[in-house]
Amino acid sequence: MNNSPAISSVVIPSSEEDRLAIRKVLKEVSDAMTRMDGEKDFIKEAIEDLSKHYSIPKATLNKVARTYHKQNVAEERAKNEDTFYVYDSIFNLKQGE
């Protein structure tokens, strides 16, 4: 089982026990990724259902959900204020300009 390409920067443990430990953790990581895929599908479907039922754009619901999850509403408000400040400064010119 030594058909490995010549990779000088990676050293694979020679111990079968160590390789089994690595394999076990990688399988656990793969299982976690599978669960994440399922959760992403749930989130997508839940947002779609809410959007259809309440006529709220999906992008808005996704943004609110992310903001709620991260608990960073103040930061998000500040970002929007900065955006509108820049917009108003550039496009809300006085008459005749």
C-alpha cells in the first residue's frame, strides 16, 4: 500500500494505530459534514416556507436569521448606516449640481 506520490512536506505516521486514529477522526468529520448538509437543507426549506407564507423575501429572512444567530444586530445596523451615509453623500446632491 505504498503507492503514494512523492510529497516531501507530508509525513504519514508509520504506525497502523496512528493511521487508524486519523481514519476514525476523518470519518467523524465526514459524518459531521453530512449532518451539516442536512441542516442546510432544513434551513433552505424553512426559509422558503416562511417566505411563501408571509410574503417576506428569502434574502431578508436569511439576513435576519444570520443576524439573530450571530447576535450582532448592532454591528449590522452600523453597516447599513455606513452604506446609506455613503450613498446619501454621493447621490443626494443639492439642486443644480
